[in-house]
Amino acid sequence: MNRLASLKRSTGLACALALGACSMAPKYVQPESPVPASWPRGDAYLAHSEAGLPVVSYKDIFQDPRLQSLIESALVNNRDVRVAAANIVAARAQVRVTRADQFPTVGTSGSATDSETGGGFGLNGWSYSLTGGISSFELDLFGKLANATAAQRATALSTEAAARTVRLGLVADIAQAWANYAADSELLRIAQETASNAQDSVRLSEARLKGGVAARTELRQAQQVLETAKSDLASQTTALAQDVNALRLLVGAEIDPALLPTSIARVNESLGEVPAGTDTRVLLHRPDVLEAEYDLRAANADIGVARAQLFPTISLTALLGFASTSLSDLFKSASETTTLGGDADWTIFNAGGKKANVEVAKAQRDAALATYEKAIQTAFSEVADALADQGTIAERLRSARAYTEVTQDNANLIEATYKRGIASSLDNLDAQRSLYTARQSEIATRLALASNRITLYRVLGGDQASQPRPDAPNTP
């Protein structure tokens, strides 16, 4: 079996040559961050701790068990999450498909043939053959196949980062829809109370008009307040139903009414602080930024593939076979056949097409670099905007609450004097309108506070700050 040993040695040598190939891809260098090292400072911003890379879970920020239950259900049932998970499986499998080209393909084939010559009067008989080995295995001397695998692996990691973006967006969208429902339910309740009070005012104005102690304008003004409240009541009823529909779509299943909030103030209390730190390197852990960087790495490896195509393609063939006219003699040494060979293919002239392909790969790498830098700049802008909003939202809420309190007290005083015949009906109606507007404004400000926390969770990358970067140790 010397031929078999020779075939094994040839196969081992081919694998060693393939795995020890050089790479034509440029060395990847982490691009410089195109944004400042720290967040903006000024009157609109709060002072942040010196923590660099915050590590949080959505449960640290969204602390209400009802909201957590909805999020957990969505992470299982949401169809966008399922699509993203399927894309990850496909991308990982594609890496294995591409990587398989780096290794020899070993196969076997056999045949049995009955032949006759001389129109049936000559020699007849069977012939048998069995062949196995490596057919046309490309030696990856210039790293074309290795770089193709590296590019595909980076693409797969980009797909995984995109899936984390979907997950991050889903968690934030559910929290926002949940807060919207709380605000709309309170606005509905205020509209109901205002409509009830306005109805009482209309009845009182009608009685005063019939008694000749009030003008028709008083009745009409009371009716204006009533119809405005009724219109808002109808709008808020629609908004509340649409909030449930939005949550149902995000969760991907029916919503238990017991999991819905009833107070935007309670929602504010259940939202934790989102740590931003002072170091903008946290942006490099955002999943969309990671996705852009993995795309850049893939484009860098593609340059190596294009460059390797400028060099000869060398393939090896190593086959061991048996052929005999007798099945019983098929595996005897006299029936052995061995084929060892090699082919080289080198395009001498193709009108510059392969060189142009290298230029295409370089241009695509440059575009991927610009996309990566733009992703960081966009992330910085989004976080800076959210931090500016965070820096003033507490004062706005304090002012809104104080305004509601004084407006409520003023409405109570005017109503009391109106019932004693001291204040005019116009003063009373204006006080009701002002109170209605103040309560709506406070709810809108409370919703803005919740939205700011949710936005910070989203733009800072949510749970992704704890995800490994491409240049971290043990990164796959």
C-alpha cells in the first residue's frame, strides 16, 4: 500500500500548504473615533459620573414587573426578533459553507459495466472500478479562500449585531408604547372629569338663563368647554385603543389588561436612571456601530480576496482507484491505480478587469469606513440630544407640577366665589379651561420624562454596553 501512503502524504502536504497561506488583505487598524472623547458640557447638561462603560440590563431601567413581563414575552413572540434569529442561523451556516472551500473534498465513485463487441459474437464481460481521493483542490497560497472566510465571518457577526439592534429597538418601543398608554389613560380620565364638570356648568347656565340672571353667552361658553372635552374624550378613547394595538403587535401576542399601567406618574417612578458616564467610547458598543465595524472588517478582507485573484490558481488532484474485470480481483494490488497531478491557471490578460476588481474592493472598504464613522457621529448626536433633554426635564416637570397646583387652587377659589355670586361665569369658565390645559401639560411633561429615559436606554446601546467588541479577547 505504498501508493496509499503516498496519497496520504500528498493530501497532508496540500492541507499544510493551504492552511499556511499568506494573506493579501491589508492589516486591519481600528479607526480613530470621529467624535470628542467626552459628552458636551453646558447649562443644558447634567454632570455625569466618571464611569466609563456602563453595564446595564433592561430590568435595571424598566423596573415595573408588568413591563418586564411584556418585554420577556415580546423577546419570544415578536416576529421581527424571529426573523433576526433566523438570519443569524443562516449567516453562521454560510460561514461554514465558505470555510469548507479551504479544505480538500474527498469523494468516491464506483462503476460496473457489462460490455460486448462484435454484435454479440465477440468478447463479452463485466468490468469493475472504484476510485476515491481529492479532485481539483485549490491551494490557498495567497489567502483568497482564507480572506473569503474572514469576510463571511465578519458578515455573520454584523448580522448578529443587527439582530441586537432589533432587540434593543423592540425593548425601547414596548417601554414607549407602555408609557404612551399610561399617559393616554390619564388624559382620558381628565377629559371625562372635565366633561362632567362642564356638563354641570351647562345645566347651571341653562337654569340661570331661564331665571333671567345670565346671558346666553354664558351658556354658549359653557357649552364650548363641554364640547371640547367631549371631542378630547373621543380622541383619547381612540388613542388608548391604538396604544393597545401597538403593544399587541410589538409583543406578538394578546395583552393581559392587568399588565397595562394606569398612571404616568407611577411609570416615572418605575424607570431607573440610565448611566451615561463621561467616556464616549460607550458608543463603540452600540449594536448599530458594531454592525458597521464588522461590515468594515468584511470589506477589508474582500480586498485580500481581490488581490489574490491577480495571482495564479494552483490545484492538486490525488486519486487512488481500483479497476478489474473480475469483482473478486478488484482490491488486489495488481488492480490499483494512482493519479497525482497539479494544475496552474493564471490569467495573463483580461483588459485590466482583475486590477479594477481590486480598486472596487478598496472603494467599498472606503465607503464602509465612512459608514462606520457616520454611525459613530450619529450615535454621538443622538446621545448628546438626549442628555441635553435630560438636563432640563426635571426642572420642566417641577414647573409643570407647580403650575397645575396653583391653577387648581385658583379654579377652586373662583368656583367658590362664582357659586356665591361674586365671580363672573366668564372667570369660572376661564379657570376651568386653564386647569384642563395645565393638567394636560403636566401629563405631557411626565411622558417626556419617561420618553427621555427610554431614549437614553436606546441611544446608549441598552444592554449592549456589556457586549464584546471585535478587538476584545476571545471574540469569535
